[in-house]
Amino acid sequence: MRSGRLRVDTFSYLWLVIGSVADEITTRIGLTFPGVYEANEFARELMGKGLWLAYDISLVALSIIGVSCFYKIIDKRYRDVILLYPILLGTFRLTAAIWNIIIILL
């Protein structure tokens, strides 16, 4: 951040983390309400075994590490394309968080 601006790669990683944390928090809050359950069978299985948080952290960490490795070696003309992965995954997770909030409020 030489010019004081947020770099595109940093933004994409932050977006992924923000979306994932928002989804994690809203899911945990939502599950405290009666009649609310996790719709994703895989996530429900991991939650039942107490592994969901570890899986979620691993997914985010490996996504950031993998994308940053490719980002460094890929041709400069195509670098920003690889950043679509964390941005799309973060957007998906943020959408899930918004959906969770809607369920909580209804």
C-alpha cells in the first residue's frame, strides 16, 4: 500500500474474511433460535462433530494462500482474474450471512 490505497489483492482477501466471519457469526446466532437448523448437510455433519469452525478457518486460509501463490507467479496481464475466486467466495458467504439475518428477523 504505497499510495495509501487498498490493493486489489488485499481487498479480495479481506472480502473473503469478512464474508466468512459474517456467515459464521450469523449462523451461530441463528442456530440458537428454536426451529432454526443448518440446511447444509455437510456443514451440519461437521457442526455435530465440532469441526465446523476448524474447517471454515482452513477453507479461508487455504483459499488465501492458494490464490496469493498463483497471484505471484501468473502473468501480470491476468493477475486480477485469479482474485475473482476470493471475491466470489466472500460474496457467496456474505449472501449466506444476509440470508441468515433474514431468517433470524422473521
